[in-house]
Amino acid sequence: MSYKVKLEIFEGPLDLLLYLVKQSHLEIARIPIAKITYQYLQYLQLMQALDLEIAGEFLVMAATLIQIKSRTLLPPEAVPLEEGEEPDPAAELIRRLQEYQRFKEAAERLSQMEKERRVQVSRPLGEGAAPAQTEELMEASLFDLLTAFSEFMSGEVSREMIHEIIKDEFTVEEKVQLLRRLIQERERLSLGELFGPGRPKGEWVATFLALLELIRLKEVLVRQSQLFGEIVILRNRDSIEAAI
């Protein structure tokens, strides 16, 4: 495919590992390396099949996971240590994940405090007015989107399949314009509405890439009411105001 989506705004390999840990309801200290490695490589293959521009760190992490997995298949005495090598790369990976999780949780707390501060300094309500009820939505990650897309596609997606089903009548550029019109008319769409039954899979691929492009351009936001919940697409009002 000639259209390549750049993902500089999206998450990195540690984010994907944390996503997989939460998705499987695992403890970081007890992650099954074989299972996590298989799942990680599935997501990497899907990203590559969609011709997404993947940062090199994802491939480095894939190599690390494969190395750790291969070590688990050998008895300890059969694994020679190279000079300067960590004695237990799995323990080092767990340490990095735990440290990164603490960093993300701290960032989320600061973000929540900032939201609360904005509410406190906002214009006071008129006398007797009731506070407006707003729906609390959390940000959906790239991996939430990939999971949902894979489910819509009903199984594994290979690069060969993507290249076979994507055709000239379904271009990413046209789908970008279509999504822009829809979000101007509706302000809010569910992800499922974009992948309705009866549509060709080639159209789904083009639509999904168009959605990623609009997220990259910060024209839309993707949110969900709970972790791994239904994904909704919202018009990014901040981006519209900045453009005016």
C-alpha cells in the first residue's frame, strides 16, 4: 500500500506490554513470558500488515522477549552468560515494567489533579443551578483500536491479505474526508458504526487507517467508558478552536 501512517504520537513497546498484562489480568512480577511474547508478536504483525510505521524500539523489545523465552526452555546451567550481560533478563524486564507503570500512574494522577483544578477555577454556576452531568470517558490507546479492528476482521490479519483486499475504490484519502464529514455532522461516533456488517474488508482497512491519520492530526479523539470498553470517536474541539 502506498499510504503509510506515522505513529509518532502513539505508545511504545512498554505500553503494549502493560496493555497485555492488564488485558490478561496478570501481575507484572508473574507474567508468563511465552504467552506475552506470542501476544506481543501478534500485535507487531498486525501493525506491520497495516504498513504502520513502527519505531525500532518495538523490534528491539520483540528480540528481547524471544531471547527471554528461549532461555526459559533451557536448563539454567545450559545458558552461558556473556561478558557484561545481565544474569536474568526476565527480571530486568519486569523491573523496567514496574518502574514504567509507576511513572504512568504518577502521570495519570497529575493529569487528574489538573482536570480537578480546571473545574474548581471554572466559572461558578448561577444561584440554584445544578451541576451538569458529564460522562467520564478515558482515552483509548492504539492497542485498544488494534484489538477492536482485529475482532472486526475476525481473526489474524496478514500483510498478504491486506494487500489483496485493499483496492483502488477504497482509498485512505477518501475515507479521511468521509470521516471528517461524519464527525462534523455527528460529533460522536461508535467505532462499531464504521465497521458495519456487509461492507468489504478492504473498506474496513482504509477506514481504520483513515481514523489513525485523523488521530495523528489531532482532529478526533478516541475514548472509552472503561478499560477495554466500547470505543467512541469524538470531535476534538481544542483542535477546531486552535484552527480558527
